[in-house]
Amino acid sequence: MDRVLKRKAKGERPYFFEDPNVDKLVSMIMGLAGETSVLMDRVDTIEQLLEKKGLLKISEIEGYEPSTQVLESRANRREIYLSEILRIIEIELEAESLEDNAPYSSAVKEVEEG
């Protein structure tokens, strides 16, 4: 029986550092660390099963040298992955840059309106 965990806890989110951005960053890192740990366990399971069934040896995985096409594909996938992880930071930076332009935009509008 699968249980679905709630994505958000009830109540206010506790803060452990003075700067809430540090809390956000720590949360991101811990989330990634947890996901990475699960992925490592799953990859290990796949490797163990492949070797046990005689389909592949772990030494073949360790000695594998990807082609240029595979390396390019991995680089593209990594870029998309990192972009998703850093999206919240990019959104905040864009918002800050728009706020910085607010006085300039306001001044231009005043001049245009005369």
C-alpha cells in the first residue's frame, strides 16, 4: 500500500538562520542530497542485479567511455536539470532587476508625459 506524503507541512515554516535565503538554500541542498542518495541506491541495485544475472559486470560500467554524442546529450540534460534547480534564484534575481529599473522607468514615463 503506497502512502502519499504531504508536500507542505501545516503552520509556519521554521527558520534556523537569520537570513531566510540561507534556510532556502539549506532546504534545497538537503532535498537534493536526499534525492541523490535514493538515486545512488537505485543505481547500485540495478548494477547488482545486472551482474547477478550475468548481463553486465560492474567493472564494465566503471570502464565505460561515453561517445561524444552521449557526452553532449548528458551536458544538455545537466543544463536543463541545473536550470530547474536554480529557477527560484533566477526568478528572484529577475524580480530584483525589475525593481531596480522602477525609478528609471518612472522617470522616463514622467518625461514622456511631459
